[in-house]
Amino acid sequence: MGKLALGVAVGVAVATCAVAGVVVGRRLRSRRKWRRVVGVLRELEESCETPVGRLKQVVDAMAVEMHAGLASEGGSKLKMLLTFVDRLPNGSEIGTYYALDLGGTNFRVLRVQLGGTRSSILSKDVKRQRIPQHLMTSTSEDLFDFITSKLKQFVEQEETVSEAAQSRTRELGFTFSFPVKQISIRSGFLIRWTKGFAIEDMIGCEIIERLQAALMKKGLDMCATVLVNDTVGILALGHYYDADTVAAVKIGTGTNACYMERADAIIKCQGLLTSSGAMVVNMEWGNFWSSHLPRTTYDIEMDMESPNPNDQGFEKMISGMYLGDIFRRVLLRMCEESDVFGPVSSKLLIPFVLEMPLMAAMHEDDTPDLKVVAAILREKLEIQDVPLKARRLVVKVCDVVTRRAARLAAAGIVGILKKIGRDGTGGITGSRSRSDAKMRRTVVAVEGSLYTSYMMFREYLHEALNEILGEDVAQHVVLRTTEDGSCVGAALLAALHSSSSSSSEGLHRRR
């Protein structure tokens, strides 16, 4: 009997050890899986690092590329396009004007009534309309027919009977936010499409001609007075409110910047004369590139699989169209490395399945158990029952991707300020030190959903701006948010040039 009891005891002990071994083995395997996922995050953090020293290198590179782009055509990845806008609204504009804004997945039509004193916009009516996906790759005739039909509806709804009876041709500012080679204030040719558009028959064509033909086809008595980029419109509105505004930046679905440059600094157009001695330059900064930019394997993969590989490198690192897909690629890698998030969801294999607003919502989820993160993972990406510690990892990935984007955008802004001598160092060719450089108040108009609606992005951008410039200089730099600037600004420029068409048309260059 004693031997039997001893045998049972030994058997129990062996079984217990076996169970314990299984449990310990599972824990070890779980820890290894978790370490692999955390390792992906650590690798991302290291690849996305943007210490202030690196940001200053990006600043210098931006300023140098701007100089090269002004020196010669094709001299830089930055197009540095002439806009033929040599004056900006000053508040004296008066009357009713229209604007049409095409620059992404949405377009807007607008009508403003101006009162003739600075900041005196008596009324503003705006209507937004989504561009049907098929029209983004159809024909220019289909696209402009759709846009002008919506514009006609808007005009008929907004005008009073007495206004409609007036014989004066309505004047329109057209914001066309794609790379354009302009030859005058109201004439330009499309260089290439961005932001998902791919209408082949439009490349190299005169834009206003296509618009005017569509307006005539719809029987709409309207004249497109100016052709501008969205950032030029933002700059115009910023200057309308504040005369110290010298540059404008758009950070939304895509990104771009423009600024007021001295005419004699535009070397590639020697002898260019303007009434003000200056001209707004459309940088097309989305195509900026430098070896100092912190590029990851996810950026490289996304770029190679995009419709425009090796183009718009800066835009792909900082704009709303791409941030969600960088996040998706990181999460997919985590799922491939471990089953912490469960089986790999088929949704994670779909490019651009996660749009920036959803990524922002996860990043800014302040619920104790990250309910918003769980809901988006479940409903949008079909990833079920994600444990809390894994949801915290998701938030951290959002943070890393967003912080890098915002800090690079800040470096781009300071690059502009350096080029025009507004960063406290005397400019790209200046020799003054920070201590003896006299700083003027400098305003940069900013628009776009990433900046206006994504609080964490905005905070990271301001933080980096202060780090790069230093507090003494940063206090003189104001980032001012505008609303509907790309549209309202086009209407303001239409008003500015409506009574001086001869002088504005006299400023041109050969195609």
C-alpha cells in the first residue's frame, strides 16, 4: 500500500511538473511574441527620430533647394513655380466675387461680398462637393462639365433676382492645386497630376481655356480672372487679415507652401519686372527631398507601390493622404511578427484602408480603456478582441508617425524663413549671428485638416518650431490659421485684379 501511495504521489508530481512546464512554456512563447511586436515599435522609433540637430539639417537643405530652384529650371526637386501674383489684397477690395477651388477629393464653390476695408468680408457662402472617384481618372471634359454644373447651381441659388439681372460679367478666381507652369496671372499649363488624379488628356493643356469652354457650354456668364494654387489663396487671405503675412502652408490631404520672394532673387527669369519688386513663388514643396529626412522601410515600400514612385517624397512623409497607410504597414508588420493582434486581417492588406481622421481619433483617444481604438480596429480593420496593452501599442505607433510628420513640417516652414532672412540668422547667405539679427514680426498662414483638426499634430509642430528657432526668435513668428483660404483668397485676388486686367496680363512669360 505504501508503494502504491508513493507511486501515486510521484505520478501527481510528474503531472504537476508537466502542467507547470506547459504553462511556463506558453508564458515564454507569449513573452517572445510580445518582445517581437515591441521590437517592431522600437525599430520604428529609431528610424523616425527627429532630434533638433537633424531638423536643422532639413532646414538648411530646404533653403538650399529653394535657392537652386530659383536659379534654374530643373535645378532642384522643388519646382519653385512663378505665380505672377506680385501684389496681395490689402483690404481695399470691394464688390461680389466668386471662386472655384479644385485641389483634392473635394472641390468648393464660393461667393464673397467685400466691404472695402481690411478684414471686411460682408458675407461668405461656400458649398463643398465630393469629386466622384471615376471622374479623377476620366477626361478633362467630364471633370469640368461636372464642376461647372455644380457652380451654375450654386450661382442660381445664391444670387438674388436683382443681382442676376445685372449685365456685369461675374468674375471668378480659380484655385487649381496641382503643379502648373503659369505664363500669366490667368494662364497656365498642367505639369502633372497629384493626389490621386490621373486625367491624361489634361497634361500640358491650358487650364483656364478648359474651364471657360465648360462655363460657356453651361451658359454661365462668368470670367476666370485669376488662376492660383491653393497656398497662394491662403497667402492672399492671410495678408488680407494681417499685412505681416509672408508665407502660406497647406497640410491636409496633400501639402504645399508658397511665399513672397524678391523678384531679383528669381535668377531663372532674369529681367523679370513687377510693380512691387516681388512675386509669390509656389514651391511645390511636396517633392522636396534630402538625405537628412528620416525615411523608414515602410516609406520606401509605400513609395514603390504608389502611382508616382520617387516623386512627392516630402508629401508622403507629412501629409494626411499617407500617414494612415504608414500606420497600416507598421501594424501589418506587427501582425506578421506575432499573433498578439490575432490572425492577420485581410483588411490590413488593402492600401489606404485607414484614413487619417481615424488614425487621429485613435491617437487622441482619452478613454481609460481606449474604447475608440478598440472600435476602429474592430469596425474598420476587422481586428477583434485586442488586449489593452496591444491597444496602447497602437496609440504609440500613431504617435511616432504623427510626431515625425509634424516636426518635418516645422523644419520645412523654418526653411522658408531662412531663405528670406526671417529665421534670425540673416538668411541663406547671411553672416549675422542670432544675437545681432533684428527680428521682424513674421506671420505664416496655415490651413489644412492635419493642422486645424489634429491637435497632437499641431502641438508637435509648434514644439519643433520653438526648438529649431529658439524661444527668442520663435516669439516673433506667428502661425495663423485661415479658413477656406484657398477659396476666399482666390476671390480676393480676382477682386484685386478685376479693375487692373491690363497690368496683370502684362506680367507674363513665354511658355
